[in-house]
Amino acid sequence: MHLNYVPAFQAKHNDKNRGKSKGKSMESLVNIDLDPLYNRATMDLLSEGPNKRTAVVAAVQCLVKYEYKAPLYYMLGDSDENSFVLAVFGIQKEAIKQGDQVTLLDPICKFVDFEWEGKHYQLKSVRVNLLEQVLVNGNALPNSAIPEPISYP
């Protein structure tokens, strides 16, 4: 299955942290060349629904480990230091590594607003439908990133 689902949440930073210099990997995100057909956006600039001709560029902070093999979850951060989770189906774990720069093309965004255990949450759920909409370090995922299908006897 070549489907990527990207649940995202925006990490709110205290105002006292806003003026501090951003990490080197975050600063380099603004220098990534994009196809001129795409407008660069950060997570906080996405509108609800399809964001045609929009690209979100983020740095991979870590692989989120858990007991299941799929999907793979990665913690990412954009150039405005918004953190979000990228969940990817249909690739090998080594295809995306810590420190890589990931570009999401034409993301589809949904706003989620709910209360749970007395706390109010506002999140963004973002997805892309095809592996071709995920670029790693400016390149499409190679065919070697896609695992062999499981064959049954």
C-alpha cells in the first residue's frame, strides 16, 4: 500500500523561547529549493482541506519506536519549530532517518478541536495520499525504500 497518513500536532512554545536562535537543521529548512509550482508553508499556515501547490518542509527529529511494524512514525519539526508526527505506510524504516529533510507536497489538512479529561486540544491532522508526495532530502523515495510484498504459501 502506498499511502501516507500524517497526523500532526503543533507544539506551542512559550513566548520567552521565541527569540532564541533556532536549531541548525531548522534554519537550513528555509534553504531547501522547491519546484516553483509549490508555495512553501509551515504547519501553522495550512488551511483546512486540500492545500494544492503547497509544500511543507520539515526536519526529522527522531523515529518514534513502538511495538508494531507499520505504520512507521517520525517526529518532525518545520522551520517555525512546529512539531508534528509523520506516519508512513509502505516504506522500510531506513528510508527516512534522523536529520533528514522531508518535504510533503499537496498536504490535506483537517482541524481537530476536542476536550479530553478536562483539557482542551486543538490539533491539525495532515495527510498525503501517495509516496510520490514525500521527498526526502529533496529526492523521491527510491524503489529500494519500498519493502517487498509479503508472499503467502
